Amino acid sequence: MSGSALFRPTFTDLRAEVERRVSNDASPETITALIDEFLAAGGDMPAPLIEYDGAVTWLFRSSTAQSVSVVGDVLGYRLDRTQMTRLQGSDLFYLTMHLPLDAHIAYAFAVDASETAARARWLDRCVPDPLNPQRIVMTNPLRMMSVLEMPGAASLIAGFDTLAETPMFAGIHGLWSAALGCWRRLWVYLPPEYDPAARRYPTLYLLDGEAYLLSAELPLMLDLMIDQNEMSPVIAVLIEPPPVRVSSVVGLRFVVDDVAPWIDARYATSHDPLDRIIGGADEYATRALMIALQRPDLFGGALAQSPQTPPIRRVAALLDRRDVRREDAPRCYVDVGRYDDPAAVESTQALCSVLVSGGAVVSYQEFAGGRSFAGWRVTLPDALRFHFGTSSLASLA
């Protein structure tokens, strides 16, 4: 079996050839050489292998592994449902599934993991795809995953990987939180040409700060979008979440009583609520939205990426309270992955309906992905344009 620029063997060809040679008692060395030749013939073909109809084949080589599963958003984290098959007589595992042609997913290989063990115990031992150079850092637990972009997937903003300068940081701060009773980290981003004597800056607070720092690479994104005049210069405050789950009351006090005053005392932040946006993803999206609704005197808007099932009645009640007090309606950016659980999509749509009915200004979109930063980082520029954009459309939204 050989490959060229005009004809490359498919995985089906490889499997048939391996099975034929194994039946003829070919040596393990011969089978290994055949697989090596197949992978080398791929050249610049994407890994995993993607067919025109959306069939995706993942490949993983190990001579010692007993079981391997592909896990990630859209695919799920049920080891038995995405378990790979070992190609007869070889060290090559494979799995073929169909995915939507516009999907973004993050995935990794779970090697010799046990379904009976807690997910957190084997998730941080998953390995990225050695054949795929596209990777993303994930948090909670901290790990590296591979990124699969199907042929019709939307791309990251142009120029994202070509920035020559490192974004400007004021530093990593340690903040003692009276609300939490512990220290938390704050990563503070300052825009290019930050000048506290010349102006006050809008501020973006993100509750799961480490994820936006490492997974979304937010500082690079902000530098690029500000440089391209797509958004106004902002200060970004990336907050380390509480070490354990806390009540909504404690979470509110942490942000409102501890973080925001500390930042305002040290940086040239605008005190106009319309210039303060609070956001997050997943459970932190819901928390951010509720904080914005409860404290309109501090936050004029929310950035909610794939919020977990929100308390719809509570949201409606808070909007009614705003109306009675004649407070400004919040500006809310909300998104959800259309390949997420259908119930999650429906609850997010219901949330947006309640927000709009309550007078909120809402920007909503569904993206081609599940529930991870593989999709959220693609839609994040839209959220930034909505809240901080310099175009006339952004100002009218």
C-alpha cells in the first residue's frame, strides 16, 4: 500500500490490508511498518481523519493500553459509548463516528480508565491526540485537550495566532476575601497605552478567570480586537473562583464587597454601571447573570456563555423589581452550543425570552459546539463586540 499527492489510502484501505496480512501470518514488525507508512502518507491531512459526509476516525497508538476511549464535548464522557477498537494484530486503536460538518469540539483519549471511578480521577489523566497539533488548555481539572474543527466550522478571529507582543498585565494579585474567608487570585489585564491620568476605563469581570486566561486566551483576544478598533479599550479582571461551591449570597458578596471595591481603588475604572460587565461560562454564566440582575447599581450587563439551568422565576422577579424602581434594563449577551443537551438549549432560549419580556437588551446566538471553551472562545469576540464594540450597530444593540 502506498500513497501519493493524487491518491491517499483511506483508513478502510488500511484496515483491510492489515486484516489481510494478519490472516497471512505477517510479522508484527510488518504490520507496524504498514501503519507507519499509512500515517506518513497522510502528509498534511487533518487528524483525526475526516470524510466528506462527516465521518470522523480517531487513531491512537499504544502497545500497552488495554482500553482507550475518546471523550469530550458533543462526544460525551461515557467511556463505554466511545470506546475505540484495536486494529487486529497491531498497536493501533480506532473509532469512527459522524459529527456535524460545522462542529467545534475539544476531545482527549482516556487510556485504561475505569467507568466506576469518579470522573475527576481519570479526567486529568486523559491525553491529547499525538497526531493533532491543535490543542486547548482546560481547567477544573487543569489538562490539555485536542481541538477538532470540522470543515464547515467557524474560525477564530483573524490574526489571533500572529500577535508579536505579549499583552500587558498589571500582575497577578492575591486578594483576601472576607466573604469567602480565604485568599483568591485576580489576573488583571490592562489595554495597550493604558493611561490612568487621561481617562476612566470600562471593566469586564469574569468569574472563572483562569479558564478565560488559559482556555480562551482572552488577553491576546482583547489586544487584537482593540488594535483592530473592534472594541473600546477595557480593563479585564479574571477572578479565581471560590475553592468550594458557595451559596449565591456568598458569591455575590465576594464580587460586590471584596473584588470590585479592591479593583476600583487601584485602577482607573469607570464607575458608570453601563461600563461594568460581569460574565462567565457554564455555572459561572448563571452566577454572573444573577449578580448583574441583583446589583444594577454596579453592573449594567452580563456575558453568559452556556448558562446552566437558571432560576427563571427568580430572573423574572428581579426584572420586575428593576421595572418598579425604574432602573435601566440590563444588556445581556447569551449563547449556547446547539449540540449541547437539548434541554440546555431549551432552557437557554426560555431564559432569553424572560429577559426580553422583562425589558432587557439581549444578544443571543447558538454556536456549532457543545459545552466547552472550544466553542466559547469562538463566540467570545461577538460578546465583546456587543458590550464594548465601537461600531454604530454595537451602540444601538
